Amino acid sequence: MMKKKPILFNKVKQKDKSRITIGIVGTHSGVGVTYTSLMLAFYLGDELGKKTALLEVNNHDDLNILQTAYQWSAEDNHSFSFGYITCYKKVTKKLLVELLNDNYERFILDFGWDLSNNRDEFLRCTTKIIVGSHAVWNLYKLKQFIKSVEHIRGNETWLYLIPGGEEKAISLLRKELNRHIYGIPLERDPIMLSRESLKLFSSLFNPRT
């Protein structure tokens, strides 16, 4: 388990050869796209043992700040790694093409809240995630976003994740908007997932067959 400023060992876990791309975008600024992306990266890489790449496809510089908060097993000016997880900062369109052909099992593309300029790449992703706010005064932004993408084929299958959303409110919102909406527990440290977060991610990204 990763803690602040540690030097840690890699877990040995069985891998598979499947490749899945997960695109994540926010309904507006500050909803927690990078927070959610990091949680998911540590679930896939640290918990499931999948070789995972987290790609910062935006200019927000959040991963650079994150890099300074922990000690990683490997790091340089462009990326940093822990176990099966490698984070790439400020990924350009050209680098994105190269990385998507690299030897990873899972790709997480953090598009920030700019869907318009990343629409094609987002739609190419295997799994599409929208992050929204649980605050009542921001619900209209979630509804506006859903309305703005209704013309896109397959939009009804996208996942909507709400950090800190209470289950009762999420359930009502799910029925009202007829979308796959789930609340994510607010973790004190997004790389140290609680049992509730692990259970949610397992049901969404590693369902039992």
C-alpha cells in the first residue's frame, strides 16, 4: 500500500493480454477528473495488477503537482511510476498515438473538462466516464452536459461518476436522468482506496462473470 513519500516494492500479480482504454472527462472545471483517474489507476494497477498508463491529456499540470507529493519507484521530467502504474504528464497528440501503441494493458486518458477539443479521442475509448459534482448548485451543469451529448450515438452507455455523492441522491438522479450514475466515496488519499471504493470499481470494471 502506497503512503506519502515511501519507497515501495512491486506486487506480483497475474496479467492478461487485453487492452482497454478508459476516457475520463468532467462536466466542468474542478469536479475531480484527475482525482478519479488516479483512484482508478491504482485500482487497476495496484489492486488488479494490470500494467496501467495514466495519460494527462490536458494542460492543467495536476500530475506535476502529484509527482512532488509522493516518492515514486521511477521518475523523470515527463513521467513517474509505481509498480504497474506509469503516469505521463502533459501528453501531446503525437505522444498520445505513440503511447497507445505501447505495451500497456490499461490506458486511462484524463481529458480534464475539455470534451470539445478531445471528442474524437474520447469516443475511441473502450469505456467512457463523465465526472460530475454532487453539489446541488452544480446539478444543472450535469444535466446540461447530458443534453449536449444526446446526439452522440451510444452516449446512454457512458458511466457518470460523482465523487462524494450520497447513495439516496444518486439513486434519484439515476432515475431522473436515465443514465448510469454512481457515487464515489471521498478518499482522504486517492491512492489508498477504501473497501467501498474497491467494491464499486470491482462491480464496474472487473465484474464477475
